Amino acid sequence: MTIDYTPMWQELGLDLAGHEALLNVLGTAYTDIYLSQKNRPEGMGYFDFVMSEVHGLRIKELMDEKAAGRKIIGSYCVFVPEEIVLAANATLVGLCSGADFAVEKVEQFLPRNTCSLIKSSFGFKIGKVCPYLESADMIVGENTCDGKKKAYETLGGLVDNLYVMDLPQTKTDQTKAILKAEYLKFKTAVEKLTGVTVTPESLKSAIEEVNAKRAAIHRLSVLRKADPAPISGLDALLANQVFFYDNPARFTESVNKICDELETRIQEKTGAFPAGAPRILVAGCPQAVPNWKLHMITETEGAVIVGEESCVGERGTRNLTADTGTTVDAMMDAIVDRYFEVDCAIFTPNPQRLDHIQEMVTDYNAQGVIHYGLQFCQPYLMESIPVEKALEERNIPCLRVETDYGMEDAGQLKTRVEAFIEQLR
Ligand code: BJ8
């Protein structure tokens, strides 16, 4: 039985016509890109279901949580600590920023040469098509790249519940102390929102819950080392994207379930692609739902993507938080330690990121790297040049791609990716 969510969307103030158009485009893209893949693991059925209900059932669950007195917090960055949110009895969700929407209207607020990710977050707000954003009791912006930090100044005029978190851009003892002060401030703000004080017990249990979720998705990543790869890059990317929306406990269980299946596939040498298919690591800007363009183009050309060095991928999930602390302060220190390891390109210098890319190339047996940069994203585009040089010095081919969310450059991108795959063969 299909449930009609229209009254819920109406209550959230969505633009119903625009929202329907968005869902139609999303549905068609999902069918064409995802459901047409061959040799998918059965466990992907769960993620297909989540995607089919991404603006339906999941939003209904969030609305039910709100009705029961829980608060919803939306974020755009992996620096927003889910542990603190959960410990204060709130739910964290990633906010839509992976597709173009209402572009002309967005350009009345932002310069045209702003990256697609930022433009998209504005498009979903201005077009009133993101039920996550509309159901959020608090929206967290973070001062990371210049584009985001200036955009949040404008976003503050479009929403009345924006909380901006400051983040350091260098890594020293002093800046670590700044991060801790910001996280403590955030904890106080969330406690004020929910009326719930974070306790050692609630924080410990939140750390365990988030660690379990990260460990599960990391388990999935590690299984991609096998040849033949037991899961396509597209499917693995989807699991990494759903990470930001789903109920954490259910997500952990579903990912572990698909991992059990992948282990069997590895034993039976069942792959999403044939053994020996060219293996590629993607590194760079985050690919939020429904940004599947590069993966789709690459895998349609017969290569398999075996890892994402990205915030929608290992950069965001590989490190766990130490769960040995017994006081809130000790656990806050552990949280700060964990997030301070995230090697986003907004940091300067940022040598850990290059180390991590090389480590992933070796671990995942990748023959080459595609550096994915969004147009106008200075931090990642700037870093892509030294990354390419360092990789090539080690005889690891690297293709630097600079693109956006549109499909206008798909043909040109396809030609470049095709040539790169030929080089790897
Ligand atoms: S921790 S990567 S999620 S900031 S693509 S908006 S950098 S101009 S997204 Fe990010 Fe947090 Fe860093 Fe990760 Fe700016 Fe570049 Fe746009 Fe970007």
C-alpha cells in the first residue's frame, strides 16, 4: 500500500509542485543508475527501500520523534559531533545538498561562481523542497571554507534557527583547545534546545552508538579490497550517503547484514564487476545524495570504484572515538581528539590527507585515483595539484576532475574517464 505523505509535506511548508518534480527526477535517476546495475548484493534492497522513502517514511519517523518531544538537528558537515546531539536526546540528520535546485533564485543570494554544494543547500531552502531542513529544530552551519562561512551569513537571514559553529583551520594545541571550546558551546546550545543535560551515561552510550555505525560502514569499506570487488562503488557510495539520514541503530544493523553477505560473495568470488576490472579510488569533495555522476560514468565504463577518500566516505567515518572516559569532560576530550583527525582541505597544512590517499591506494589495490573537485571549491582544487604530483611521483596515475552537479559536461567527463581507464588497463 502506498502511503500519501502529502499532508505531512504540506504541514512542513514544502512547495508541493516543486517537491514532486524533484522526487520524479530523483526516482528516474535512481532507477536508471542504481536499479539497472548487474550483480548487486541482495542487501542493497534495504538501501533501495530507504531511498524510495527518503522524503517519506524517514521524515514521518522524524515527525513522530518530534511529536514525542525529541529535537531534530540538521547539519552540512562531518565536524558536527553526532555524539553530543544523541547524548542530549536529539537526532542528527544531514541536510540536502547534492543536486541543483532553483538555481536562478539561488543566484540572487550567492555569486554564480559558488560551488554546487553550497548552491544546492540554498536551492533546497529557497525552493522549499527539503523536508529534513524544514523539520529541523536547529540547523548547524560550520565555519569551514570561505564559501560556506560567508554563505551561512546569508542563510541566517533565510532561516530562524541557524547555529554557527566556528572551526579552526590549523592543527596545533591551541587550535585543539578552540575546537574543544566550540564543542562545549555546542553542547550547551543543544542542551538548551532539548532541555536535557548530557550525562556521563548518555554521552558514553552515544559514543558507542556512533562508533558502531562508523565501524559497520568501515567494515563495508574494507571488504571492497577484494578482487572481484563484492559491491559496486555506486552501491557503496549510497550506503555512505544513507549514513547521514538513517536511524543509527537500524543503519548499523543493515550495514552489518550486507557485510555478512559480502563476505560470502568474496569467498565465492562473486563480484559486482569481473575480477581484474580496473580499480579506482575517488578522492576529494563530498558527494551528497543524489550526486552519483562520477561513479556512474566511471562504472559504466567498466572500472570499479573501490574507495572514497571523502567526507561521504572514509574521511568522515574511519576514526572512532575512544570510549574509555568516565566523565563528561574526559569524553569531550576524546570526541575532540577524534574530530581533530578529520583531514578536510580547509586545514593548512594538511599532509595527513595525502598520506591517507596513498594508504587507501595501497590498501584497496587501486590502480589509479580520480581527484573529484567541485568547480569553485578552492580548498580541494588547490590540493588536487600537489596530490596529483605526489601520486605520479609514485607511479600512481591520477585524473583531476573539476565538475558541478549539472550534466552538461557528462560527455566530456566520460571521454576523459574512458581514456584514464584505458591508461590503467
Ligand atoms: S569536513 S569537506 S563536509 S567542510 S565543496 S562547501 S569545501 S567550496 S564540503 Fe566539507 Fe566539512 Fe570539509 Fe567535509 Fe567548501 Fe569545497 Fe564547496 Fe565543500
